[in-house]
Amino acid sequence: MGKVHVVIDGREVTGEKGETILKVARREGVDIPTLCHREEITPSGVCRICVVEVEGLSRLVASCHTPISDGMIIHTASPKVLLSRRVTLELLMAGHSGSCVEDPLADSCELHQLASKMEMGPPRFSVKHPRIYPMEVNNPYVVRDLSKCILCRRCVGACDEVAQQSVFSIGYRGVHHKIIVGADGPLDCEVCRDCGVCIDFCPTNALKPAAGRGHPDVPNAAWNKGGSRSMERPSMRKGLLEELKKEQIECRFVSEAAMARLKEHFHTTLGEVYGLTTFYSFLSTKPTGRNIIRVCKSLPCFLKNGILLLKAIKKAIGIGPGETTVDGRFSLELTNCIGACDRAPAIMVNHDVYGDVTEEKIPGILEDYK
């Protein structure tokens, strides 16, 4: 390992090749706040709280997974950095309000602690679609309150890499994005009995010991397993995604039976398979029509009255977004950019893209697929 010389906040320091900015900074006594990061798991950089400014780069970088390079000049508390952290934290707080305000355990919430440290006031932003979930008490060992989850993924990394149980996965996308168990079922796994690793890693109070159970002592059996599966995932996911696409084409949806089969074939978890299936818009867990109509909902199409196309489709074949015609011929979905912004408004039928679409053109386009 070679020595790397960098400048952090005006001070020349030395690190090892491959070390991250965060690791070097903390060793030198420089405080960089984090939420999604823990040294025991692979950095993900999803929370963006640990961003720093590197001279010569046009954007801020997450210090938890950005390696140092010789000659780097790093600013950990510049005005640009502090503004970014405050806005990010304010957005997190806006979606993490509600019951946490009166929660007696809020003092142990790292999000609240960080907000207090940065002297944050009430969020200026309002959440259009608040993420409110019923509290899960099915598991006798861990109580899960997803309304307090900030999607930092620490529980996912801890369960996968530290406990090596892979109970948690990532499912869905957009406002529906959430941490899932299996095929989005309750957290009622027997492997949680003597673990509690996820509770210790959760920065909020989304995960707590069940009533009558104290927090398991750590380190425990789960902590002693060690190792990491993170390097195995990319290649496995690539192969899994290809099989999911084949299943979608052949059966027009991915059934629970198919997910169970692929789980065994790829030696992974049901949550991993379900998470991929619900993330990609071209995959579906419900039967779809033989022809899938996708209407672009991105800004260019919206500004050119793309919403009127939905009314025209409804008039032509009688279905709205998320519905399938009775004869199984068509399904209608809303989707993000389909790569035809220069020809907005646009739609896609199967793999065919139609640009500059008007209400009058809709019946003729769909007739070709009847």
C-alpha cells in the first residue's frame, strides 16, 4: 500500500492508497457527520450527509466511499458543503416527522441528534405523500415501525454482511421505495431470535426490541460470523435480472412460484428477487396484457399536454393507469422518460416508441396491435 498525500481543511495529511476521505479525516480528528455509514458494513453513500468539497470537481462527493488520491484538496465544512448538509437533513426531517416528535425515545435517534447539533429548526418542506405504515408487532423479537425509517439501508447491510442472514432487501421505487422482508411480508423470522444486530445499526427508532425483551447483548453470535457478501451481488443480480426479463416476456408477469424458483437457482433470498422485480418498471408481479402501453409522465410530455393522452386511451380501450382490458389485450402504465423528449408527448407500446402523439392519433396507433 502506497502513501497518499492530501490536504484536508488546509492541513496536509497522509493516508494509505484505497482509504476513503472519511476514514482519513476521522483519523485526523476532523468531524464529518454521517447517517447511513457504519465502519462494519460496505459504504453506500445514500444519505449524502457526509458530502465534502474536492477542489477541481464540479459536484460534492460522499466522503464515506470516495477514495483519496494524491494531491486532493478537500474542504469538509465549506459554505457549499454546509448548505448541502442542511438541506439534505431538512428533507429527511420533513419525511421523518409525525410520531417522532412526541416519541420518548427520540433522544436516541441519530437523525434528531444531528438536527440538534446543526441547530435545525422545523422543516420548511411539506411531504405530499407521507410514508405512514402500521407498526409491525408480528415478530416476537423485533418491532418494526417503517414510518420512522429514513431508508439509510444500515439494517440491510448489517443483516447481510454482519449477521449474514439477508432478511432485509430493497423494494419498489419512488415514493413507494421501502425496506422489505421476503415478498414484502412482516418481519417474523425465527433467525431474529438471538440477533438484534439490525436494532443496534438502525439510526432511528424504526427497529426496536419487542415488548418484554431487552436489547440483545453485542457482540453476539451474529456479530462473530464476519465476512461480506457484497462483492457477490453484482454478478448474481445481473443473471437474476436476465431471468426475470425472460419470465416477464414468456408469462407476462413474474409469479410468486417463479420468484421462489429463481431464489433457489441463484442461492439468494426471496426479498432480493422481489426487490428487483418491484424496482424495474418493465417487470410486474401481476398479469399484464399482451401489449403494454407506457405513457411518459416526465416534464417535457407533461408540458405538452401528455396527460390528455390518458383520456384518449381511456376513451379508445376503456382502461386507466395500472389496469388491463378484459380481453387481456392491453395494459396501461405510467412511466418516466422513454427517451423521446424531443418528440414529446410520447408513448411506448411494447418496444415501439411513438412521438408527437395527439389525442386523434391514439385510436390508429392502438388499432395496429389489435
